[in-house]
Amino acid sequence: MMGEAAGRTRRRKSGAESPWERFGWIMAAVWLVFLAYPVIALVQSNAAQGWIITGWIALCAFIIVYVAGFIHGMSFGGGGLTKPPMPIQWVAFGGMIVCAALTVPSVGGGALSFLPFIMSFASYGLTRLAHWLTSAVCIVVTVAVVFFTPAGATYLTVLAIIVLLAVVNTVSTTLIIRSDEAERLGLELATSEGREAVARDVHDLVGHSLTVVKLKAQLARKLMDSDPERAKAELADIESLTAEAIAGVRATVAGVRSAALTEQLASCRDALRSADVTMRVEGDAATLSPAQSLTASWVLREATTNVLRHSAAKTVTVRIAAGVFEVIDDGRGFSGGEGNGVRGMRERATTGGGALLVRAGVAGGTHVEVTW
């Protein structure tokens, strides 16, 4: 009844009220049909007139408190089950008990009809302890009426309903609590995975950029005396790469960075050219889907970084086909170990729905392959 209040409160504040939030209180009102029994008992009551009037007032007050408590918990985040209940809910709970007790002198055992409402309010709107205590007390009170009062047999049906309701409320609230715990765990896991994704993005981006900057700086130093103009051009490239890396890190942390494969191919070709490595592209980048292209872009970036750092290759071949992306170099070859770069590529491929294979090339070098 009130266990889902927290999730709906945020949508209410944002103005996105669902029909359930606007009209869900009607469900609470529908169940009030079961109060027909105390109504009939009041009509047929032989008690003193004062007690009958008190009974009618208490019945009306019970209905108001019950429906108001339902609306409060459902629409305004009243708490219960998955978070501590607000003080007003305890007040409403106590008010319902008082109202039910005030009808006893006029309706007698008919007051048992109030117990299912009190049980449900405690189960869904209060704490777990309140659920157990209220259910136990209601069952004990009903058993006492059934077995120790002259007309107790009349309320055997009520006893069955209360016992069944206690079981249903226990199972239902347990499922709600476990669902909420699973949702919180999922949120924590998603947050952790998000942090890892950002760390991978920053590692790949900064690692690649710094590697290229280092190579260009070394080249500019060598050319400073023999070819000053080219050295200036390399320094300009370093400035541009640095600005791009800074912007990329900021965008990555914001979670909005995306790199087109065609742009990444051009960037990697330039980086490899600076190290006197030739890159050939076989196939069309448009062959891959947008999601596959994003994964391929990151794999290409990391593979290029590894070539520049470790392979001493002279040629890099990129092959693109439907569902396949390969980066092959003719360098020293793959030793079989997996560093952060290879692990990062594997995680990227897995996240993108693909599988990564890194192996020694047929003619030497390293062969990186992603398949979807």
C-alpha cells in the first residue's frame, strides 16, 4: 500500500503524476466495503444511544484516517517498509486503533472487521516489527473472541481472513523489501561500473594522447636545428593534441563523449605517421553499426597506443567487415600477457556485446580482433 511511496514521490515533485498517484486512493476506498459488517451491527445495535452515536463517529473517523493515511503514504513519501515511517503515520495508526476500540460497546465482535485494515496499515506503512506485533496481536484477539465469547463461532470467517491476510502481508512485504534491497544493490553496482567505465575512458584517452605527445616532442627536438619549420608544426600538433585530450577528459567525466570510427582512424593514422608507421585500412567503417563503431574506436585507440609503445612495428593494417574489426601489426609480436591495455580492450568489447581475441600474427606481430 505504501511501500512504493518513495519512488513515486520523485515523479510527483517533477510534475509527472501517474494515474495511480492521482486516483490510487480509490483502491483504499474500495476495500472499505468490508466495513459493512460494523455498519450493520451499528444499525442493529441494542446498546445505549450514547454508545451508538460514539460508534458512528468512530467509524467515520476510522474511514477518514485510513484513507488519509493511504493517500499520505502513497503520494507524499510517507515511508514504511523500505524507509523509516514519518511520525504522522504512527499517529494515524494509533488513531485507527482508538476508533476501532470505541465501536466495541455498540457493535461487540463486529469490531473485528477493523483489524484487517489495521494490519495492512502496519505492514505496509510502518516498520517490520510493527507488522509482526500487529499481526500477532490481531490473531490473538480474534482467537479469544471466537473461542471465549458466547457468539464467537459467528466470527470464524473473520479469523480465517485475518490469518490469511497475515500470511499474505508477510509474503508481500518480504518481496517488496527484497526487491528494494536488490534495486539498491543494482544501483551501487551500476555506480561502481560507471566509475570503472570512466576510469577506462580516461586511461585510454590520456594514455594514447600522452604517448603521441611524447613522440611528437621527441621528433620536434630532433628537428629543432635541422628543420625548424617542421619542428614548429610538430609543436602545434602537440598543442592541439593536448587541448583535445583535456576536452576529451572533461567530456568523458561528464559521460557524453563519443568518437566516430572514421575520426579515430584518421587520428590514429596521424599518430602512427609521426612514428614512421604506415597504417592501411581495408573495408568501410560504415559497415559497422554505431554501437560497434564506438567499441571499435576504443579498441583501435588502445591498439595504436600499444603499437607506439611496445611493438616497434612498421606497418599496421586495420580490417573492417560486417561484425568484425581487426588491427594487425608487424612488430615484435604478442607475448601472451595481458596488461591494463588489453584488459581494457576486452572489457570494452564485452560491454559492447562483442568478444576480443588478441594473438600473435601469422607472419609475426600482434593480431587484435573484435567480433560481434
